[in-house]
Amino acid sequence: MKTLIQFLLATFTILACVCCKTAKEEKTDDKLNEITFADPTIFVENGKYYLTGTRNREPNGFAIFESTDLKEWKTANGDTLQLILRKGDSAYGERGFWAPQLFKEGNRYYLTYTANEHTALASSNSVYGPFRQDSIR
């Protein structure tokens, strides 16, 4: 019994060390390994996936990422993080930007979202934005 307890203790110690090292490596390898979105939404078009959602890093708008396999994500259109909708850029709302949803009708892209505790609708000619509103009420 004593040998079994020693074996289990040694096994758990080794597993704990390996798991801690692996988690640390995953965080530092690639800044996009962990994308923290609340209310995530994925829009699919022509074999590409577009991800947006609520993030504390962009409290005044919405960022977009893209993927072809749902595993590896990159910032859309290059290295710089792109906001598809930004507070004050012909968009409704001053605070509380959350829960965006992307969809397409005809040749126009639409983004519904919440701001100022109201639902808003913005549109664009591109999935990359900028999403804007013709009238802001």
C-alpha cells in the first residue's frame, strides 16, 4: 500500500510539472493562441471564417479575426488589429459595446450589436468594415 501511494504521488507530481510547463508555453508561443471573446460569433463566407465578439481590449468597438480551419486565427488584413466598428465613427453608442453578430444580405454586410443598452444595426460593403449607420438615433 505504501508503494502504491508513493507511486501515485510521484505520478501526480510529474503530471503537474508537465501541465504547468505546457500551459506556459502555449501562452507565449503565439499571441493569437488565446483569443478572449465573450459573446463570440463566427461568420462563414467562401471557405473563410470570421470571428468577432466582445473584448475588454477594445471596449469602444469590435475587432475581427480570420481563419481557414477554425484552429489558427490571424488578424484580418495583416498584422495590425482591425476594428470593424469604432465608437464615434458613424456608429451608434458611447459605451457598453457588446454581443456583435455578422450577417450578409445581397452584397451588403450587416453588424448588429448592443451599445448604450440598445440594439443597433450598421452596414458595410466589406466584412472587414468599417461598419457605419446612415442615420444615428
